[in-house]
Amino acid sequence: MKDAREGKTMIRPMISRIRLAAWSVAIGSIASSPTCLAAETIAVSARDTVAPVEMDHGDELRFTLRNGRTVSMVLEGTEAAIVERVEPGGIIYRFACHVRIDGQRMTLQRFVCAQECFYEPYVVDGLRIWPDTVKAVFDLVPVRYPRDGNLRCRPRKAARFALQDAELRVCPQQTHVWLDEPHDFLDVGRCYNGDDCYLGPYLGQACHVGLDINHRAGSLLLAPIDFDTQAWFNSLAAGHNNNRWRGIRRWPNGDVWALQTHHLIELLVPQHAPLPVGTRYATTAGVHVGSHEHTHFEFKVGRRHPDRPLSAPDDPASIAWPIDFDDQSEADSSAAAPKDPEVLHLDPWVLFWQIFEDRKARHSELTAALQSLRPARTGEPIMFSAAGSRQTNSDRQFGYRWTFGDGGSATGPNPRYAFARPGLYPVTIVVDDGRQRATRTQHIAVSGPPVAGPALVLAAPDEPSFRLRPAAVADVYGGPVRSLPHTLTFVARASRPVPNDRVVAVRNLGGGELAPASVTCRGGAGAPAWLKIQTTGDGDRQSVQVAVDATGMNSGTYPATVYVDCPGAVNSPQPLTVSLEVRGDAPAAEVTIDDRDEGFYATPYFWVGHRFSRCPPDRRGNGGFYLSNGGSAPAGEFARFTSDLQAGVYQVSFSDATPFRPDTEFDVRVRHAGGEATVRCRPATSRRIGRFEFHEGADGFVEIQAADSRGLVIADAVRLERVGSSQLSP
């Protein structure tokens, strides 16, 4: 068996606590968690190292930022649920923390054993939050190894977080790559069997305390930070079944980190000696590796006892550090809990995130950044800043596009924006240098009454780039940014130069009534000849109709930025982008659109997929991967398949490779040349969706809807095969 003992019993950090009056919390968890009878206030001040904190339901965290402002976070409830169980294969699960931050409710959620486990941390009112785990997970996942890591990394309170001032780093030191690889991201498919990410259910049976990364035997490990001392704590030479190494760093603020790597082949440096950052210290992935050559990573954080010196005895098998990070050997896994009551496990991804961020900065890679936000009042104009954003080539045009979570948008590095209603809003910036895009999101808590006057936003419910970002969504680290916010994309050819028009609604989030809308292009100039814009309606029932005509145009992409202005409205004018793609190649008459293709879009942080290597190849879906809804059926979540087609009648069906379950049924929405149709599908009975006529181009789509579905809905691949000529004019 591979390294099954991986950790220690979890216990709370020594931070100041003030006992409050007893009260109960109404929100429970899917896997039961006890309701606390006495809430605590946990006071934490920003340090130059990340702070692990455990909280019970009802506890309030009061985190004082470096600038003196305090962010309040109350834990109102936790939950956990299995998203998908694959046999053989593994388990994907989700957990959530329901919190109230600076008075506004929000859900922080995580997916484990999916690519989403490598995520961008939440940043709310200047506080960076990593939701590490919840106790409910350990009631949900079977316990096959009860004496090992499954219990040692279990939080003693309802939830564990890693916290930091968003203006500070995970650690004060510039990091170095830990594993000698060129990647700037982690792939969940490389986590042993696709399941050994942090607290992933190893073989579907026990939470895995560390992070496993598959790579070839003999790979080099380098010190990601300076270490005060380091040594084996298990070794083949000492009679153990593995070579396990630990490095210790005591930071000037008193925090102590223990970083561990297991399955090492050879230690390249003397033990019990300092280790400078960047030093090659071991070859790895060659001892007791099981079915995949890999390295196991762990991250532990504690506070140093002031009466313990920073020293180590000569015995490498039992290193007495200033914090007792000692692990029991596999033969002694039933031993008592660790002596020191101040040690907490954290997801190694927290440190890898900083490592990747530092390496991208050294390589001057494209980066989006926004200065920390603070709580705001409704109607209060806020100056946002993209300071810190970095472009790769100063000769290229650098664009900024903002969305504010309420339907509003802005351009430029320093826009001003006011929120019309109270709430907690995700503020997202996308930077674009004409070749690449990068994005970053922070959340802001807004309080106060709704504004009395009109407030302008734009809406296009059928356009993914206009979709409001839910506050609970976290970005997958390193994921592509496929489109600019608030962008209408048209596909045209000489054979069909005029695709279907699009309509954008002009909406009022405030009081009163909107003034008549007017439209201008960037810089106040008139619209380009290929673009036709018309406003219709009046008051709060206005819309903008957008049409393009590519007649006589050469192949290429033609952008235009349009501003919609309703004089007197808050946040007026509002921008939208029109992108005309004129193509010279012939469209397809037969196509399969896979979940990894450009024509696929799934609402983020809802549809998730696994990379379990133990899953039989014939059950992994078209192309070896699929996404699922986890059996959840909320409105507004969908997966869309769009293709550039020849005109004609098409047979539309699901891929034969998709492993649908027998009890699954759901609605499929098809936009075709004659309008729209909704089809109730039971793919275990028939893979066919129906016959539909499509215009030439990319105006049509096939969309799987989560709402009103039953069972596990899988978004994998849709096949369109032309079976007849079009009866409609272009």
C-alpha cells in the first residue's frame, strides 16, 4: 500500500478568544455537524505569514488588516455532499461554509478531486480566504484507515480556514519552485490516481492528508523557502518503509512552518543544517510509490513555544523541533496524539499558489490585479484600481474590462462605479494584450438603502459573457479566459454575411425611470460601416438591437466598443463590445462538440469532472473526460454546445461514449433556424435529441439545463450530422 499514514490530529491555534453569550445557529450541514452552544469571537491581526484558523458555527472572526481596518466574518453553517461517486474510480465531493462578512451573507465553497480544487482564493473586503476543510467532510467520506491521516487532519471545530491580508503574501520571502518542472499550474489528473489532492478520498475510502503529484522517478526537489534545519524523520536506513523528509522554518513573527516531502530517493544535502531557498535538496518519486511514481507534499503551521530552543538532536528518526511536528511511523500509527497543541495542517496548494504567482512575476507573464477593496455604501462612487496588472509586451495595446457582479461594467485602469443596492458583489477585472487574457476577482460588501434615482446596467441573458457571476464562484487557477465580459460575438462569411441580430436589455437597478438611451462608439465616433445599432422602447423597457453586415469584408476579427448612455443614471454610460469574426473557411456539415472544445461553455464552479485513472477507459466519456451536475438541479446552470455549421437539417444526438446513468433525465434547449425547442431527454433510452434546421454559421446551439433534471446529468459531447438541405433563405 502507498503512503497511508500522512498527518496528525488537528487542533486549534493559540490566538486570542473572547467568550460570548450562548446562541444557536440555524444552518446545518448535509453531513451532520453539531450546533454550538457558545459562540466565540476570534481576534486575529494580520501577520506576514498566512494564518490558519478554526471556527465553530456562530463564531465571529475579527481580522485586523495591516492598515488597521477590521473585517468581520461569522460562520453561520457548513455542509458537505458527494458530487459524484465513480466505481471503480473515486469520489468527488463539495463542501461549503455559509458566512456573513461585514454584515453580508456569502457562501465559500470548494470541490475536491476535480480541477477546481486548485482555485484562486476568495478575497472579500481586503481579506484573502482559503476555505481549507469542514468537519462535515469526515462524516461523509468513509474511514478506511481510522488511525491515520483521515483523523489527524480532521478539524476540531466545524471549519478550518487559511487567512491573510490581501495586500500581503502567503509568506514574506520570495519563493522558489518546489518541484523542478516548468508548469505554472497543477493538474488534478496527476494527483496519484486522480484522487490524492489534499483531503481527496484515497481509493474512495479515506481523506488523503497531503498532496500527491505524479512525475518521473529521479526528479529534483528544491527548497521553496529558506529552512532553519531539515532532516529525514522516516528513512529506509532507519528501518522504515519510506524516505520522508521535513524542513522547518521559524519566521520572525514566531510562526513555524514544517514542509514535508515523501517517497524521496536520495538526500543531496547534509541533515540538521540550514537550507537556502532554491537549493536542490533531493531526488524523488522512487521509494514506496505504489502504482504511480510520485511525491507526497505536506504543509503544517504552528506557533513556537518561547521556552523551546531552535535545535535538533542527533537522532534523525525522532527530531524534536521547537514545534512538535513529529509523525508516528506506520507501525506506530495508534500512538497518542501529538504533544504540541498548536499544529494545524493546511492544503499545500496555498503554498504552491504563491510559488506559481512568484514565478509568473519573475517571468513577467501577463497578470491581472486590483487593489484591495473595502466595504462601501450604496450610491457611493468608488474608485477602482488595476495597479499591479502586468503586460508581457509593452508594444501591444493593453485593455481593461471590469464587471461588478450586478450587471454593471466599465473599461480602463481606474473606473468609478457605484452600487445601487446592498449586497456582496464579485468585482472582476479582465486584462487583454491582444494575444492573451488574465483575470482576477475580489468581493465587496455594500450596505445601505437602494438608491432613489435610476442606475443603469445592461443585460443579455442568452450571452454567457453577460452572465452575472455568483458570489460563491471561485476561479480555477490557470484556467483560460475565453471571452471579454459583455461581448457579443458574430460569425459571418461571404456566403452568409448577415448573421442573426442580438438584443441587449437596458435595465434600471435603482428608482425612478431611465431617460431615453443613446449609443456611441469608442471616442464618440460613429459606428463602423459593418455595425448597425438601434435603440427601442422607452423608460425601463428599453433595449439595444445590434446587427452586423460583413458584405465585401476580408477574413479577420473586427471589434467595436459601444457605449449606452441614459443621462442622469448612476453608472451611465455602460460599455459593451461587438466582435465580428469574418471567416474564409467552409463551415462543417458533421461535427462532434466536446466539453473541451471552443464551442463549449458551462456555467463555472457548478459543472465539475474527474480524472480518476482507476475508472475504466470506456466510462470516461468522449475524449476521456466529462462534466456532471452532481445531481443538483438549480435554475440558471447550463452547459452549451455551439458549432459553426453549414445550412441544413441536422440530426442532433449525444455521444455514444458518454456514460449516462439509467435514471437520468433532463431538458435540452435547442436554438435553431425556426426559433427554439425544449426537449425532455432520457439518454439511457435514446441518445437522439431530435432533427432541427440550422442557418449557416454559429447562431444556433444545444444547451443542457440543470433545472428540473433528475439524477446525475452529464455534459460531455453533442453530435450534429447533416441529413438534409436547408429550406430557408440565408
